[in-house]
Amino acid sequence: MANTPIKTENKSVDRAKSPISETMPREVSAILESHNQPERKVRLVARLVEGKKVSVALSILSFLPKRAAAPMKKLIESAVANAKQQGEDTDTLQIKSVVVENAGMLKRYMPRAFGRASLIRHRKSRIIVTLASAGLKLKQG
């Protein structure tokens, strides 16, 4: 009786062939929790790539002389890897949105004249990249 196989019904549905998956938009995202650069400087890079195809955005970021370009490129490549893992076609992906938020700050003090101290704020940012298929309507801007 121990060697008897257990009979179960396999009722799993293949998402790629399901009619529901064709109508529902598929989005994939990647998050960089803490990047040591102010959000206003990262937003300059984020606005350049938002709404573009992934291949175009990666080529723009590879030649951009901004410090935030390298982490942004790496984050988009991570989102593409997430999409590939979920079975998406990576050639048709576009960047739907890039959200840059404040992620806190590191505070230090610098000695000043007459025994005072002034505050130095090292600001951090959080970046969230969302990719979607090119067939979906994206924000034009």
C-alpha cells in the first residue's frame, strides 16, 4: 500500500494560453531601495527614459554622462530579467513608468566658527521601474 501512487487531478491553467491573460495588462517592476543620490538629480535621468522601448532606453543610458545613469540601467536590466522569468517577450517591452521617491537621508555635522555645528544632509532616493508590453497604451509626455 505504501507504493501505491496517489491519484490527483491536474487542473492548472497555462497563463500563456489563457484568454484572461490576453486581455489583462502584464506589468513587471524592479525596485532600487536606496540609492545615494538626491531624488531631483535622479529624476533628470528618469524623465529621459520614461515611455521609451527598453532597447532604446538602455542605449541612451549607456552614453549618458550622469551618475544616476548606471544604476538606472542596471535596474532596467533587472526588470527585463524579471519579465523574462515570467515568460514575457523582452523585445516588446516598454518603460511604463519610473517613480523616484525620497528614501531618507544621512545626517552629519560639520564644525563651524565659534563652536557651532552645521548640518550636512546626504539625501537618498528610491527608484521603481515598471515595464509593460508595447501593445498597451502608455503615458505620452
